[in-house]
Amino acid sequence: MKQKQNIAKALAKNESIFADINQVINDIVNKLAAQKRIIAVIAPPILLASMYPVFQLLSGLIGNDRVAWYLGLAVYWLVWGLIFPIIMLGIQNVRELIKPQRITKKLLMLLAIPLIGAIAARLVPGMAGYEKEGILIFFLILSTPFGNGFFEELLWRGVYFKLFPKNVFYRMIWPSLWFGLWHYIPVSINNSELTGLIGMIVGPIMMGLYLAFLTKKTNTLWWAIVAHTIGGFIMVS
């Protein structure tokens, strides 16, 4: 009888230890999540401040603004569009976010809205596509919708969708504002037309808000990537 009591006490003690360990792990996880949310909030202005000199430096070194523009985007895609989201979310969460989904009639209607918006944006002064000086520049420009569609959605929608699932401001509004402002950075090396710049900032803000809504509505990043990519082709064609 006494032996059974000792075993019961030992088991109870072990359960208490495991409970304490589990609590410590949960506390660490919660603290890390809180720190990641703070990083996500302050990341956009850091992104703009760090990428502006990158584009200016590349423009000065290369001498061809269009090639410098593309190389600057490549740095942006790699550092901010790939490495940063993986660090913030983990590879498994990234895989879940970009997993392809089946199309439905309702989704087709939701996808049509940003595409109509992209077509309308072409009517804004300074937004009538890009000059394609030569075959190399032509292919570089045509490849950008794929890079922007994937990496920008992973950054501006995916990270905030995962870290702020119930906070509308930080999930939709905050990243969309900075997503719009970001668009000044690449064109700062070859576009000084005020009207064009306003269109390049306001349009993406509205697009970002809708794509954040689409991501939440479908619970996946897949359709935002599709819409962004196709919309990008409309804009550069």
C-alpha cells in the first residue's frame, strides 16, 4: 500500500514538473510571438530606409536605370520577400500559406475586382506601362510580375495575416500603407513625375487593402498571389 502511495506521489510530482516545463515553453513561445509582432510593425520603415540607398547605389554603379531597377527588386525579393518571411513565420507556415487552392465561381468574382482595378489604373497619367528598350529589358520587365506577385504577397500580406489574425489595423491597414509608399523607392531612380508617383502609391495602397481582405476571406495567400501576378502583367504590358 505504501509503495503504491509512493508511486502515486512520484507520478504526481512528474506531472507537476511536466506542467511547469510546458508553461515555460508556452511563455517562451508567447514572448517570441510578441517580439515578432513588434518586429513586423517596425519593419516597413526600415525596409524603405534600407532599400532606397540600394537602388540609388545600383543606379550610380550600373548607369542603366532599368537594369538597376531590376537588380534592386531582386535584392528586395530575396531579403525582404523571402528571407524575412521565413524567419518570421517558419518554412512550414510559408508552405501552408502558398498551397494552391481550387477555384470556385465566388473566387472568380473576387479575383475579377483587382484585375479590373489594374486595368483602370492604366488610365491614370504616368501609369501607361513601361518602355521596353531592347529584348533584355523586355524580358526583365515581363518577369517582374512573377517576383512581385509571389514575394510581395508573402511579405505584405502573408506575414501580417499570420501574426495579426484578429487585428484589422495591423493585418490590413498598416502593411497596405507601407506597401503603397514602397512603390516610390524603385521608381525614385527614373521617375520624377508627381502625378505618376501619386498613382503609383495610392493604387497599391488600395490594392493592398483588397488583397489583405482576399487573403483573410480565402484563408490562403494563393489567390492574392494569382491576382497580384496577373495584375502585374496588365500593368507592364
